[in-house]
Amino acid sequence: MGITRRRFLGSSGATLVALGGSGLLPRMAAALGAEDTGGPASGRSLVVIQLAGGNDGLNTVVPYADPHYPKLRPTVALSESELLKLDERLGLHAALAPFRERFAQGTLAVVGGVGYPNPDRSHFLSTAVWQTARLDPYREPTGWLGRAIDFQPDPRHPREPAALEALGIGGGGLTPALYAPRTPVPSLLSLDAFSVQPDRRYPADAGALRTALGAMYGENGEPAGAGFVRQVGRSALRSSDELRAAVAGYSSMVTYPKSGLSDQLRLIAQLLTAKVGTRIFHVTLGGFDTHANQKPQQRNLLAQLAEGVSAFLEDLKAHGLDERVAVLTYSEFGRRVQENASAGTDHGAASSLFVVGAKVAGGLYGPAPDLSKLEGGDVPFAVDFRSVYASVLRDWFKIPAERILGPNFAGLQLFRA
Amino acid sequence: MEPRIRMAHLLRRAGFGPAPGEVEARLNEGFEQTVHLLLEPGGVSDGLGEIDRQIGGLLDFNNIEDVRTWWIYRMIHSQCPLIEKMTFLWHGHFATAISKVGNPYLMYLQNQLFRERGLGSFGDLLQRVARDPAMLVWLDGSANRKAHPNENFAREVMELFTIGRGQYKEADVQEAARAFSGWNLRDDSFFFNASEHDVGPKTFLGHEGNLDGSDVLNILAEHPATAERVTSKLFSFFVYENPEPPTLAPFVQAWRSTRGNIREVLRAMFLSPVFSSERAFRAQVKSPAEFVIGAIRSLGGTITPRQVVSLMARMGQDLFNPPSVKGWDGGKAWISTSTLFERLNFAASITTARGPKGTSHIEPERVFEGVTPTTPRQIVDLAVGHLLDGVLSEPTRQALVAYVETPDPQRMKELGGKSPSITSDTRTMDEKLRGLIHLILSTPDFQLS
């Protein structure tokens, strides 16, 4: 049983506070619904996957024909049997086999040499640069995705945010990429963390606890007072119930591999099939900081990525949603070309990323790296990461990218019309 | 406010809330004497010296999780709660984040600076913060060279730490940056690099001369806008947000007459009628730290503070890692559907967590304060008395009574269909008392201070 967006909102009442709302004002529940606005990007969603720690772009999209590649990486370089060729110069890491198939189908874009000027090698600063899309990220702590969510095409007729306009999935709070000046964006570790937790020893008491919480937060109209906390709480309890109902209505023939990322992607698929109107999701896969013993670690992580995303896209296809969703990966930096003494690599600069989805204009973007021309031991950047963002905003979401990013990030066209 | 409520209010605002029995003990001293003791602990030891000695070998201050754990332990257990509360306030004001500083030990040193100097002269604190190694990394002081002055610290010290926007021009930022040139770091300590210091004449906020960083900081500390802005921040933190100028005036006057002595400004605030007014009562949203630490303290809790670190981060307050140099937005921004659920989940975990042999992380029966209740209503009233000063609307109270009276269906089955008696069935008492505390910590009212 699927739950429609209308049912979701209808059963929540017309004064649903946006999920995650600061609750300052009851919103009119996006009465028309993001799905039904009829705009050119109507019903489209984006899933952003952060590869945290600095993914080694050179061993992801491998310049296998460059003679400097094996020379600079005597132990870390991938042999021809460990990669899947894309053309006569570049190959994908073999763990990305599902991505290689999508490349052949023309639905995977590979963008190489992505970075920004004067790169910083700090995880934190560089992550902040990517997430804010600002080279001075501490001046303005809003995320590029958050600003996109807030964007109003016509300020005179503000668009009401949907209940779940955007969602961060993962622990440790909301990712700064989703910090929005106006729209509250929730984050959740799991649906369980977004549910009332009974005492494990007394599970039969759960109903009484839930009833009391509902009464305390005035679910039945009583009691008044303690203003906005009560309002947010009512919204939280209601949204939790509705989300669980939405997820309960989901079924799928697709088997996801066992991994944390896959679990998160399945939750996203559940929400997409329930059509709750979420446009942007952000998830994180960590562990890419491969200073030592890189090869097995990176192989495992890339396999999780490609297999998880592949299952997710299959699942969406089975639900007829594959043309409405695009997946973007990013990482704060690539890694040094020259390997270190621990069979690993240190923090570098430019890297590569993927955009995948049924409407993605597949292919290779950006020049193949030339390892004879390094800057400070790093591959210099050739594609500003903000031009990738610009294409996502302009070509996928149909909003003016310069209003989110500033001008001058044209050039890439990553989606088919 | 009646005396008991007023004392609990003081302990929430000037600390992290009362421990069991603390309100009565402090009432014996009296409100005024308690204010003086909080402000001038003097002979009172914070009671943590022995702890520091014992855990010194367990913690690694090069690890930020250990530094966080250490601070949270102090918040829960210090006998000088206002010292920790001021440390907490200054951490939000001079907001510095490990995400950029990168060195946990420097974060610890900055925390100690707030602890040691947080109740003294603001001008003195400002001079020390400007030379603090974590701050020098955070706002790029160490990149400030004569030929290429870095304006980061110069701008924020005015915009955020002292006079505020509208009180200075871009030229003042540039001139201040020149005055701070050469304020560098060497071996993780402040170091004045004379060869990188610009000795030329400068004009800053109308003052002319060969000004150096100390001069700029003195000008800012003595500036009337600093008195108003920082006093207003103290009032918003300790009393209520957005005070009207006439309400604030006596405290700005206290600042002026003591040249920015924080202790005396706070003394005036705590002893003023406005501090104990109806408007001030539950006027603020508890920050995650106040919510979590307050709950643990009120339940005589021994929960491992290490767990608390990540719970607080999920509620939106990652200690030592504020989101920007502006600190946390605070107030209503603390409460969203997801962060409120994290609070509810914390209430669940602290009341249900179990140690070895079934020992508890909290002592639920502490809420009875020695009385043995005989009815569900009395159980609720005692718990509300302990955790919410007895101030809770009747409908909410009735919802709690209904919860306590609702029999557990599983237990009923075990008893052959009979409803368990809460006063004679110890299992039911344990279940319902833990559930009741879970619910009280989850009330809208408990989210407010």
C-alpha cells in the first residue's frame, strides 16, 4: 500500500508544521505539494552522497595508460586486471562494476579533475568549502543545498516549503551542506531515532507512553500553553507516525546489499515511493582517508557505493521513479599522486566524482589527468566543483544557479533535456 | 516566586540545575548568600581536584572526545557551578571550533582560560583571548603579516566580540589588522613577531598613533557599545531575551562603574527583582547542555558522560565545535522536530539504561525526596515537585496520572487478569516510575529554563 502525498498531508491536518521546523510559524502544509507545482523540475529529487575522508580520485577513475601512474604508485597502483576500461586512457576501479554498466548505458557521468583554486588540505576546511560552495566557508555557514532549498523564484509569491523539503540522513547532526537560512531541514539517523522509545524491559508499556506524550503535546487539542515547543512536538509525533506509515506501505522486489549506506538508500527509496515531497537527500559514506594500506579499504568502500547505488536505482525503476532521481557523489579532496611509505596516500587536491541517473547525460567530463604536470605533487584542478553544482541546479532543478553559487560556473551540461 | 522556586531558578540559570537536596541546603544559606557564594566561591573547592588527579591518566587531552568528556564531568559535578556556566557562556561568545583549530589541547587551554578569567574584567579577558593559541589559529592571527595583513580577527573582534556591526567602518578593520600584525604562534604559544609588526601610524575608531593590538583591544573594551552589547548578551543568557533598554540600564551602569567587571554585573542581575520575575521564569529554551546536564544532576545520575557527548551533538550542540564564529543561534532554534526527538530519546535512554547487575544510571526514587507515596496522584505530584518545581498545568499532570494508572497489559496477563498495584508491586513501581520520569523530561515545560 502506497501512501500518497495528499494522504500524508491530509491526515496531518492543514496546519502541519514543517518536519524539522523550528515551529516559529505553522506553515500551510505546502498545501499544493512540491510534487504538484507543475514547474519544469516538478517531482525531481537529488541524492547527494558524501565520500568522507578524501577519496583517491586517481584510483577511482584511473589514468592507467599514463606511464607515471605505476611509477609514482609502485604498490598502490591498480593493475589492468583491477580496473574496467572506459576508453584508451581511463578505467574505473573494478569494484565499480555496476557503474561501468551504467556508463555503457549512458546514464553515468564521470567528472575528472574536480577541485577549486588554492586547495586546502584540511579535511574540515575543504569539506566546508565543498558544502558551502564558498572558498571562505566560515563567513557564511549555509550550505549550497540549503540555499537551493530556500530559493524563491518569485519573492512576492513565496513558495511554501514541503513538509520534508530536504532530509539529512546520518548521526552527528545535520550536515552543513543542508544548512538553510529559512527552511528547517531535519536529519535522522534512522526511523527508530525518530520514534518514541519504550523501555526495553517493559515493551508492553509503549502504548501508554505514546498516549501520554500525545496528551502532553496537545494532540487532542488540550492542553494549551508552552507555545512553540508544544507545536513542534505535535508535529514531530505526527510526522513520526506518518513516516512510519509511509515506510510500512513500501515493498520492493530488489535486494539491497548489506551495508550502512544501502540501509540509508533504502530509507530514501521508501520515502520517495511514499511521495512525501522530499527534493534533496544527503547521506555520508566515511572511511576514505586511506593513509595506510589503501587498496583493500578503498575497494570495499567503492563496492559499497556502487552496489548500494545500483540497487537503489533498480528499486526506483521498479517503482517507476528512476527518471525523477539523480545521484551525485563528492569528496573533500583527492589524494597525493605519489604514494607514501605505508602503502597509502596523503591528502591531495583535485579528484573525480560521479553523477548517475536515468536522465543523466552519461560520459566523461573534464580532461584526463596528465601526471607529468603536477602542482606540488597534486593533480591540478581542471573543473571547478561549483560548475558541477551549477549544472545540477540549472539543468536538473531548473533554478538560476548564479543566485545560489555566484556567477561564472557555466560550462558543464550533465543532464539530458 | 516563592523561595523554593526562586532558588531552583537561580541554580538553573547560574549553574546547570539543582542536585537532589541542593535546593533545601542552599535555602538554609539564603538566596543572597547563595548568590555571593556562586560569584565568589573563594574557599569553596570545586571538588574536582582529586578527580582530575585520578582521571589524569585515563584521559588524553590530545583527543577532543576526552576533552569534551572532562568538561561535561565538571558541568555535572562541580561545586562551583557558575564557573562552569561562565565557561560555557564564553565558549559560545568567543566561539572557536576544533574543526579548524585541529588541536584539542589548545581547545582545552582556551576552556581553562574561560574558567579562570570568566568572572573577572572583560578587558582582561579580551586581551587574553586575543593571545589565546586556539583563537590565533581559528581567526588566522598567525597569518597576519605586515605586508599582507589578515583581517579575520580584526573584523570579528569588533563585529562579534565587542562593539557590533554599525559601530565601525571598513577602514577600522584594515587599521586594526595592521595593529595585530605580528601576533603569531610559535610552538603553540603566543609569540610577538616584531619583524612582522606594522609600526606605522594608524587611525582606529578616531584614535590616532602607533597603535598596537593591545591598544586596539583597550579601545574596544572601553567602548560604550561594548558595555551595552555584552551586558545585553549576559542579560539574555541569564534572565530573558530582548530586554528593553530601561530594563537593561542598571546593569549597563554596573558595567560602567566597575569598568566591565563581569562578577559585579552578574551580582546586580541575580539580586535584581527582574531576575526573579514571572517574566523570567521558564522564559528560555534550555540548550542541549543545560537540558542534558540538568536532567542528570536532578536524578543523582552517574551516567557515563562519554555517552552524553554524542547525544548533545545530535541535539545540535557539539561542544568545542560551534557551527561558526557566531556561536550557536540558541533560543527557539534549539527545538526542531528532529532535535526534540533526540531530547525524547535521551529521556528514554537515561531512564532505562542499565549497568552491571541491574544497577541504574540514575536513582529514580530520588524524585520522592524521602517521602513514600501511596497513590498515583501523589507519585506524579512528588516527581513534578522535584523535576519541575511543582509547576505544571493540570491537564498535563492528569495525562501523567493516567499513564501511571494504565496497567501494563503484559503484567496483567502475568497476574491472571488483575491490575497490578503500583504501591505493592515493585516491578510495576519500577516500570511506571521510570516511564513517568521519561515523560516529565519529555514535557514541553522541561525544555524550558
